[in-house]
Amino acid sequence: MTAQGSAAAAAAAAKVARLVSPRLRVVQRDYLTRRGGRTHHLRSAVSVDYTPAYFAAYRADPNLCPRLIDAEAIHGDEQAFWSSRRDFYRSGASRSYYPTWDRQAQALVMLTRQVARVPQEAAFRLFTLGLKMMLLPRLVTNAELMLPSWALMNAEGLLGEALEGNKESKSAEAGAAPEKVKSEEGTGATPADGAAE
């Protein structure tokens, strides 16, 4: 019995080894979720990933890593897959967790597409640009609200500089006036006093 059991186990392992690629691994993580009540339900998130030993050679440039499975050969039209996925989640069928089939199909599509990861980065850049454009009216509103105070601060600065300039000019004129009086006294006033004596 033990020999037959070991032979059956070896045959099953051989089948699994033929079906599962040594370059890919399936990562499954279980987590608890609550749906509408007090009871917790066990859900699982599944992803398909390269094994670390295989991916280490392509760590410098991940885009050079060859794709092992053609995603469109499995899913048909990839765009139709994403459209049906979006329709599934918009229909309200599931809003609290991602089903296992979605995790597997999504990871498989992202792993096996034959293009670089440029579209995702471009989509992120467009998202940030759209966010900035959405925040632009609020920025304009804040600028309109702050404009009177900015103008008042600038006017206060200009008026202060003008007043300081007037004070400096008056003090300079006041300092120059006694010098003129002294010069006049030194030239014309002393002989008149001497003549009067």
C-alpha cells in the first residue's frame, strides 16, 4: 500500500510539475472581511508572480523579462476583458472584495502583456495633471480672496517707503537750513553789526 501510495503521489507530483511552470508562482493571501453583519468571512487574494530566483536576472531592467504566457491567447480580447471587469464592478455585484478570478486574470494579464510598463506611468501622469486642473479653480478662488490683502500689504509697503523718504528729505532740508543761516551770518551780518557799533 505504501509503495502504491508513493507511486500515486509521484504521479500526481509529475502532473503538477508539468502543469505549473517553475518560473511562476501563485501567491495566495487569506484575509477576513465583514459583509453587512457581525460574522467574518474568509476571503483570499491570489496573484501570479515570477519566482525570485528567475526574476533576479532581470532585476536591473524588468522590461527585458520575457513573458511566458500570451494573455490574449487566454482571455481573447484584452480590452473586452477590462470592459467586462469594469461592468461587473459597476453593476454592484461586489463592492467589498475582489473575487479570486479577478485577481488571477488581472495578474495574468499584467504579467504576460508584451509591452513595456509605459501606459501605466502615462495614465498616472495624466491622473496627476487632471487632479491639478481640478484644483486650479480653487487656487484661483484663493488668489481672488487673498488679492485685497496682498494689495493692501503692497500699498502699506509703498506708503511706508514714501513716508520714510519724505522724513529723510525733510531732515536733510532742516540740516541744510542752519548751514545757510550760518553762511549768511558769516558774510553779511557781522560787518553790519560792527558798523552799527
